[in-house]
Amino acid sequence: MFMPATRHGAKRLHGLRQILLSSHIVSGTAGAGQSRSYSTALNYHLDSPDNNPKMKWEFSTTNMERVKEILSHYPSNYKQSAVIPLLDLAQQQHGGWLPVSAMNEVGKYHLLVCGTTPCMIRGSRDIEDALLKHLGVKRNEVTKDGLFSVGEMECMGCCVNAPMIAVADYSKGSEGYTYNYYEDVTPKRVVEIVEMLRRGEAPPVGTQNPNRIRSGPQGGNTTLLSEPKPPPCRDLDAC
């Protein structure tokens, strides 16, 4: 019953994209004249001489003192939570708009490790350590080849399959952008996922435990093995 509505919504978005792109020439990584699909038309950055990732940008000496003051409000292991006030400060320094060079560069594959309690209890710190050691970087650093970066993310909403990571894949530009979850991971498995991505392969998404189906129990269901019994009569008011 949802398919007609889905097709209709996709058609409307496609039409909106065409309107928005009709007056623009797409350049940069997307290639000249190449169209983009759906919502990417609304949030795609186009490099310009005065706003591109290669431009050097840093806080002024005065604002660096404000940066230190802002960071002092956050615990030592959650300094990244200051990102919004720091971006606001960068925007103030830059005259009311935020240049792309003021934001951290990430790899073509940005690996995000869930750091919320269930994943932490299930070993997410070991997952992060394995990734950092294998890639030879610190958190939020980019590998020398530009392929990978590792960050932390709060709850990804699948605690039953903890620990888990998300991978933001920018390797194919905005047209081929994907964002996938990999659940029930181990230190060994996340390294295997990294190497599959390096080879251009697509690791299977979802649970990485071969003994589970989606979020079901390992080994299969032990309850709800048959159809539930129907009510004694269809007209419940008459029962």
C-alpha cells in the first residue's frame, strides 16, 4: 500500500531537483553537467575561489582564548561536544557565514564508533582502538592517503546489536553517497571491513554475527515460533 506513495514522493523530489539544478552547472567531484539525486541537490557544497577545503583557516589569537574557555566546559573525553559553539565562533570570526575550510576534513570513508553505554559495555572502546591502531591515526585524523578517518557517534539506535559502527561513504561523491550501519562487530571484523572498503568492495550491512538474523537472538528464536491464536470471535464487543 505504501509503494504508490513512495513512487509519487520520489517523482516530486526528482522534479524539485531538476528545478533547483536548472540554473547551475555542477562542477568539482560530481563532474561538469552531471546531475545529483533527490535531497543531495539541497545540501551539496560547490567549491569557489573564496570557499573551498584547501583554503587555510584558523582561529585568531583572541578567539583561540575563547576556544580554550569553551572547551573547558566539557569533560576530557567529550571535547567534541563543543562543536556547535565552536562553529558559531568560527562564523562570528568570518563575518556571519561559515567557510567549508573551517570544518574538519574527513576521509572518503568516515568511520563512526558508537560510544553510548550499551556499545561501551559491549566493547566499543576496543573497536575504536583496533581501528586507530590499524589505520595509524588518532581520533578525527585522516589517513595520509585520504581514505579513512575515525570518529565517535552517540546512540545509533540498535543497542540490541551492540557494539556497532556507522560508515559514511563519500568515495563516489554526492551521487553515490551511502551511510550504513555494521552491527555485532569485533576488533577483527572492523579491520576486515576497512580492508574491504579499501579494495572497493561493499561489506554486508547490518549484523556481522553469522548466527543472527537481523536483531533476532543468536541461534534463532526460542519463542513466538508459531502464528498467535486468534481471538475467540472477530466481533470483540460480542465476546
